[in-house]
Amino acid sequence: MAPRPQQAPPRGGAAPPRSRRPSRRRQSSESEVGCCMKYSMFGFNVIFWLIGGLILFVGCYAFIEKGLIHDIETVSHVPVDPALSLMIMGSIVFVVAFSGCIGSLRENICFLKFFALVLTVLFFAEVLAGVLAYIYRDDVVEKTNSFIIQNIKAYRDDPDLQDIIDGIQMELECCGGKDPDDWDNNMYFNCTGTERDNLIPEACGVPFSCCKRDEDATDVINTQCGFNTRGGSIDFDIYQEGCIAKMENLIKENLISIAVVALFVLVLQVFGVFMSMSLQADIGRQRAKWFRHEAYR
């Protein structure tokens, strides 16, 4: 058999160039999506997803415990229903964190964009609220007092609201919004100047949480200590300073701590947006690589 003719080398003696197109196996094994960023974002959102679920569970449990039918009938008359507030806040945290978890784990750009959009809106809303609250701080005080008055009116309408008001007054050692006379806005504690004040024990009084407590007092709370304390017939010591002034003093005393906590929350939101945008960019580069590979085929 005749020998096989050899192919003549090109001019200049250089070997024919090899194809620089990467192999399919090599291209499929390399990923632009970093595992560190992906699972860091997943873990970051799992924590808040669990927190949101816990808040939602507590709100639902409190709402059902009081009686679902009763709440539906009375929630419109209560300025703020604590159980309903917990349910709304827990739902927002749960949904946003869940979208972050699914978006990072499944590398889904739609979920990641939704996550980043919500965090961005919340960030600017919080910053705007803080700036407006500082600029219109006098109006904020008036609105806060009106809000407290509305809750004082509904003191007996909601057990959770009643516990919150009592807890605030006992913790801050205050009574009412501006002063104890704010309790005139409640139908049970108001003073009418008629015979009715002598017939109703709570008339011209305040809740027990307004009463001053002795350091050596027992753990048993006298729930009737506030009866008729503003009528002058019973001599019990009650707090004379309103809760708004106490809140202002508390904020001034802990201004640095409050600022640090607010800054930490904002940084967390910025960090979440950064991780989402970075992961979206990685996914976009990976998709572009796949499209180029398909174009070569």
C-alpha cells in the first residue's frame, strides 16, 4: 500500500491554529454564581423568615384567643388592635424574607427583584419618616397625644390594648397623655359632676397602673387604687406627669442607643439590597454564558 501523503504545512512553517472554543464540559462546570453570596443571602433571609413567622403566629394566636367574631365586630372601633398589628407586621416580614430565600436558593431573578424593591422602598420610607418627624416634631407630639386619647377611649374595648396601656404607664410611671385628666375621655373614668359619679366606683378615677407603688409593697396589685382619685374623696397617690413628657425624656436620655439601633436596621436593609443585586448580576452573567454556548452549537 502506498504511503499516505502528508499535508503540507502552511507558509511560514507554523502549525494550524487550534479552536479556542471551550469544551461543553468545562463550560458547564464553571459557574458565575458564587456559592458564598448565594448561601449567605439564603441564611440571612431564613433568620428573618423565622422571626416573621413567629410574629405572625403570635398575632394570629392572640387574635383567635380573644374570639374571632368579637374582633371582627369591634376592631373598627379600636384605634390600634395589637394582635392585628402583629399579624400585618409578621406577614410583611414573612413574605419579604421568603422571597429572598426562594430567590437566592433557586436563583430566581423575579423573587430577588421583588426582595430588593421592597427593602429599597422601606429604606427610603423610614428615612423620610425620620426626617419629617424631626422637622414637624411639634405636630408629631400633638398627633401622638390625639392617638393616646383615642386609645384611652377604647381602654375597655380590647384586652390587649388595655394591657399595653397599663404596661406603658407602669413602666414609665406616668398617667394619661399630657396629665391624668386625659382619662376624662373614657366613659368609665370620666367625671360628670352629677350623682352618677357617686354610683360608679371608677368615675373620676384612673386605672390602677397610674397608682404609685411602694418599694416594699407586695406583689399583689390593688386594682381599685385608682378609683375616685381625681374626685378628691380618696387619698391615693397617682402619677401626675403625662406619658408624652416621659417618652420625650426617655428618647433624649437614650438618643445614642436609639440612633445606633436605627442605623443598624438601615444597614441591614442596605446589606440585603446589595446581596440581592450582586446575586442578580451573577445570575445574569451565568445566563449570558449559557446563551453564548448555545450559539456556538
